[in-house]
Amino acid sequence: MIARDDITGVVLAGGLGRRMSDDGQGVDKGLQPFRGKPLVQHAIERLAPQVGTILLNANQNLDAYRGFGWPVITDSLTGFAGPLAGLASAMQAARTPWVVTVPCDSPLFPDDLVARLAGAADTADARLAVVHTASGAQPVFLLAQTSLAPELQAFLATGRRKIDAWYGPLSPAVVTFDDEAAFQNINTRDDLRSLE
């Protein structure tokens, strides 16, 4: 059975946030205010009770992220290479046999997210578990064994970056959540205002 202390929670805040900026240059989404505190803080507060420890994956404003009190890791790949790059760095940094990733821009994910992913991985004897909703896979909400790091590094070395293209051949356990709104992510200023 996968215990809570076997899992490192990883908040992915390493993107450029181009769609949220007026000039297309990008803003640091994790630090954008939402309901009185930065988006990343919402993710930390939801994730912390579900895991043994937390890592924050960020590629800019590192001192600001360190201010949240958890270790900060950067992508080993340069150029804002996407969520898989953050996952790869987390697998290397984690001291637990499992990591679970959540994006910094989905502040309402369920309180039982990790328990359900871990339960599904246990039941299926799978090395990965991923969230699905009615609209399909939510691949950034992913539980994975850290021992998958070599496979992930090999995949990234081919230049590919799509999460589901990596995990698809690995037969992940699938966990279906009915509440699609819980996984809504904030990509634009309008998204931020409407969810506020």
C-alpha cells in the first residue's frame, strides 16, 4: 500500500504564462493573486495534507517561491520545456518512491486527489496513475514512481514534450473524477476573474 509519506507533492509553476499576459511575454502564474493569496499558495495548502513533503517547480522569481517554505527546484531542461521537464527534475530531487504533480493554476483540485490516485495505482499494480474527467485525461494531475526517471529522460531526449505521449505506453491506472470544475485551470486574466 502506498502511504502518504511515500509521496512527494510537486507544484508545477515553471511555465511562462504567455496567455495570461497582455503583451504575450508571459507572467508568473503561480504568483498571481486569487482570493487573497497567490495561486501557488492555494495549491500548496490543498496538497500538503495529502503528501509527505512538497517540492515547488519554478523557473523564475525563485526567491519569491522559496518564501513559501518548501524546497524549490528548476527544470534541468532549459527554455521552459513544459510540465514533463518539471516532473523529470522532481523525480531526481525527490527522496520518496512516488511523486504526484499538480499545476499551480488549478486552485480547486480535490482534497482526496492523492489518496484516490495512490489507491488506483495500488489496485492496478501500476507505476503511474492519472486523472480523467468527462472531457478526458487531465495529465498534469499525475502520480508516478520516481523509478520511472530513466524512461522519462529518454523520452525527453527525443525532443517530445507531451505528457500523455510519454505515459500512454506505460499503462497508467485511470481515476475518474465527476467534478470537472475541480480541475479547471486558469490560463487567462478572464479565467482568473471568472473563477474569483
